[in-house]
Amino acid sequence: MKSVQCRIVAVACLALSIFLGSCKKEAPAAINAEEIRSICNLAVMECYYHNRAESTRVDKIAFGLGGTKERSFWTEYTAKIKVGVDASQIVIDVEGTTVTIKLPKPKNLSKPNILEDTITTFSSEGGKTKITGNERLQAKNDANKNMVTELLENSTLMRNAEERVKEILKSYIEQMGKLSGVEYTIKWESLS
């Protein structure tokens, strides 16, 4: 009887070891470069700028009197522009528990989007100065170039955009670490 019980216990232990061996442990959560890039897209900031486009035109005086008259106009409007890090340029390197993230400098990720219902046009002669569509377009293009230049020179805004990306990525990496039971160390580097 003892040998039968021993065999039953041995078979049970063998079955249990086979069962437990066949159960797969879930793989620890891994840091995924594509997810990091997707997360960077969530960190994009929308900035609103009130802008002024100005232009001057010299017209000939009518009725053959000779001479010219300078006429000016300006258009005021609000535009929004997206600022952040170009996610396609991020370089991620994971070595053990150290995650090195190389970030490009923040920049404008879109052209200024003029909010049409905010456009107001003024003229030095009230309604008398006829402004062509091309003149209006050229003035807005020049103003938008200036807006982008000002944006890129705004060190506080650029620093805030970079910090926002870092905070969101840090949170993601910490969560992945909690899921996998790993404490990651993050190293930040700048891409030139």
C-alpha cells in the first residue's frame, strides 16, 4: 500500500511540476521606443499669439497731378501654433535599468493657424485704401515668419515645452518600472 501511495504522490508531484512549468509568467513590461514617441505627441503645447501684419503701399496721385501718396494698412489676428519635441528624432537606449533619452530641442511643430474670426483689417485712410488679396497674404506671411522667430527665441516657452516632455516620459518609465518590478534610472541628453 505504501508503494501505491508513494507512486500516487510521485505522480501528483510530477503533474504539479509539469503544470507549474507550463504556466508562463507574464513578461515584465518593457520600455517601448514607439510608445515613447507616441507619448511625446501628447506633450505638444498649443500657443496662441495675437499678431499684427503691416504693409505700406505707394500709390500715384490721381488726375495727373504727379507725385505719390503712401498708404498703409495692418491686419490684426490671433493664431495658434503647436510647440513641442519632434518625436521622430528622439533616440532611446535601454541598457539594463538605465534608460537614456536623447531629446531634440523643442520647436514649432505646425505653421501658425490663423483663427479667421479674429481677423480685423485697418487702413490709414479708413475704407479708401483698396487692399489686394496678395498684399494681405504677403503681410500675413511676413507676420507669421516673425511669429515663429519670436516663438523660437522665447527661452521660457521652449524650456517649458522640454520640461513637459520630460515629465510625461518620466511618468511613463516609472509606471513601466512598477509593472515590471524594475526601478529605472533615466539619463537625459540633448541632440544638437
